[in-house]
Amino acid sequence: MNRPMFSRRRLLGGAAALTAASFVPRASRAADEINALVWCDHTDPNLLGPFEQASGIKVNTKEFGTTGEALALLEQSQPGDWDVLVIDTVDVKRMVEAGRLAELNPGDYPIGDTFAEVQSPEFNDVDGKTYGVTEKFGYNCFSYDNTKVDPADMRKSEVMWNGKYAGRVAIYDYY
């Protein structure tokens, strides 16, 4: 049996950052490239490469580090400059109300075989219409070297304030 290079799940996973939210497309852009305004961790060639190879579409990216930066870039842009915008789900409704997002055809995004937390219509739909596709969930976690800390201590979030690890705990954030 010949299996496609990408299953629906794998293609969705690899292209998720590119389908988070679409803008009204610019009519003059070539069909073989898209411009994406994305969070600073969404330009990894290991993420974009498989999508570009499978689709034949070149992805031009512009990174931002905060929601404020993204909004400032949008304010300085013309309608249609960006084909794709990767934003927090809490901003989808605001972008729809500002006329910044185009309605998506849910049939183009076969997410039925993904985790329910990723489907998230409560974040992606406005007035019964789909404007976004959630691309990840639950990515906040503890990472630790079990030769340096007691793994039992790492089972609760209180470890962040435990004096036993003072000066040895870090929180990663985009801001």
C-alpha cells in the first residue's frame, strides 16, 4: 500500500503554524508563496520545510516577540500584506472585529483526528464562522535534570517557590 508522505495529522502538525489564522489574501501575490507574520518560535526550518516541500509553497516570514509588536506591525501594513497571522487564540475575536481575518472553510482544515484541546472552536469561531485554527496546547511544562533535583519535588507547581531550589529555577517566557 502506498502511503502519502504526509498523513492528515502529520501535515496538519507541520503546517499548523501556517494555518493559525488567514488574512484576506492579496490578489497580486503569486500562488506559490505566502507571507506569514509569526511568533518568534515559528520560523524553524524543521517546521516550515516539510510544509514547503509538500505544498510547493514558499513561506516568507516576519517574526514578532509580543502581541503588541504584532499589532504594531499590522497597523503599519496594508490589507493583504500578510496571508497568515499566528496569534494567541484570545486575539482571534478582536482581529475579526477589526476586519483583519478572513473566514476559513472548516473543511480545508481536517482537524477531527487531533486532540479536542487543539480543535477549540470556542476560540476560533466567531458568530458561528471559523477564523482560526489552534496550533498547540499544553506546551507549558517543567523540565529538569533528575540527577540535580528530587523528581518527587517536580510533581507540583509549588516547586517554583520552594526555597530548596532558590536561584536554580527559571521560567521561560516570550516577553
